[in-house]
Amino acid sequence: MDLNEGLALAGFGGACFLTACSGAFFRPGPWYEDLRKPGWNPPNWLFGPAWTVLFIMIAVSGWLVWKQVGLAGGAIAFTVYGVQLVLNFIWSGLFFGLKRMDIAFGELVLLWLAIAANIIVFWPISQTAAWLLVPYLAWVSFAGVLNFTIWQLNRE
């Protein structure tokens, strides 16, 4: 890996780190602890490590596409990549910050669609990059079902 590639990887990692900061800023706290949750709700300690691994995979995915086509050559792919990162960033603020599980669920549906679109636009450029986003889509699918279920259990 040369210096340019290392800097690009650091840039993708930095973008993912900034996205993750939303979850650090809008923390679950007592409000979330007091909500009714399904029995299959994961333990709180699992979310940090899961998202860390996913964000590393998301960063490497973007970097692999950059290596193939550069930013200019991947304008559409990186626009979709940026959209899914922004939607990811917004979710924590909606769910934990505003405590709007309903709006957060709708936004999560948009995030899911953006991740699916990201996989589709990355596929012709780098199948490895596309596959690296599949666990992210799976986790957000699970998060969507969890978000919806918690919202329904706490509708009052």
C-alpha cells in the first residue's frame, strides 16, 4: 500500500468514524433502558463491537471502490455511499435524541434502501466491496425489525 492508498483508507475510515460519532453523541440512556423490549433484544454491550466491525467493513468497501475507479470515476457510487452514511448518522438523533421511534423507523427504511443501492452500484466496480456491505444490510435489517418492535411495544 502506498501513501496515497493509505491516506484514502484513512479518509474512508474518518468518514465512518464521523458517522459513528452520532451514536456516541446520542446515547441510549435511562429513557431507552425504561422502554419495553422484546426478549430477543441484544445486550447493550453488543452494539459497540458490532458497529465497530461494520464501520471498518464500510470504510474498506469504499476504499476498494476508490482503488478501482477513483472519486471522479465513481461519482454515482460515492454519492450513494455518502447518502447511506448520512442516513446512518441521522438515525441515532431521531431515535435516542428526539425519542421518535416512528420517524426513526421510517428513516431506517430509507437507510436500508440506500445500503441496498450502495451494494448494487458497487457490484460492477468491486464485488468484494459490495459483499463487504452485506453484513451491514443484514444488521440494519435486524435493527429495523427491532426498532419497529420497540416502537409497537411502547406506543402510548
